[in-house]
Amino acid sequence: MEGRPEALERGRRLLAGAERVAVLTGAGVSAESGVPTFRGAGGLWERYRPEELATPEAFARDPALVWRFYQWRRQLIAGCRAGAAHQAIVRLEAAKGDGFTLITQNVEGLHALAGSRRIVEVHGSLWRVRCLSCGLRREAREGLEARPRCACGGLLRPDVVWFGEWLDDAL
């Protein structure tokens, strides 16, 4: 909308008058915060093959390798902070209250860190784990070894959507 101030102003008026607003975000909103993207120039899939690190088959074949990749990713983003876009979305949520929903494909948790509360994480979260035996999901920010186990004895996996998996029906 650069060079079109009237279009920008019209968008502001429409947004201000809307009773309900849904915001959909992806990698672009977190890239400015230093979160590495998967596609495009310098993306993670240029260096790594998704079928070796981000599929149920890869996890069944070598869970320790998959966990090392996810632990590395967690370390990469642990120091990232929410950016201006995250903060603007928090302000919009505050203005719209119950009429607001944030739908994100991002798994790094910066929206919540910024203060967003009405979040639907369609691809899950790097900061949660899921048990393959009992299905328990819980936050796990630290203390994960190469093959973490649940209290029930089942193997834990990152609570993210991998290639070849369906989105969670509960969303």
C-alpha cells in the first residue's frame, strides 16, 4: 500500500469498525525477530532434508537425530524476542477483545511471548511435547535428553505438525 495513503486509511477504518477480526500469520512475522525460515534463500530446507527430520517416519527411524534437530532449533530461537508486528497484533487483540482470533502457523511461541492470548497454533509448538503412548501434551522448555520419555514410559516427540500429518481436529 506504499504510495496509497487513502487505501491504508480505508483499511484502518474497516479494521476499527469490525466486530470480529482474524489474523493469520506465518514465518514472515517472526523472521524480523531472527527466527530462521524454512523456505526461500537461506531457509532451513536448503541445508536439511525434511523427510530426514520432520516426518513421523524419520522419528520412528531415528528419534535421537530428530530430537537433536529440534533441540538445535529451540536453541536458535530461545534468544529471539517478539518484534513490532507481534506487538501490533497484541494491541489489535486488546482493542477487539473476544472478537479477535490469532491463527498462526509459527511454532516458536513469540506471539504468546508478546502477550497474545487468543491464539490458535495450527502447526503446534516447539515448546510442547506429546507422548506417543498416552497422548499427553505438556510444555517442556528444558531438560529434554535425546530420547525423552513420558511419566507413562512412552516416547515423547515435539508437539508440531510434521510432513505427512494432518492438522489437529480439535483446532
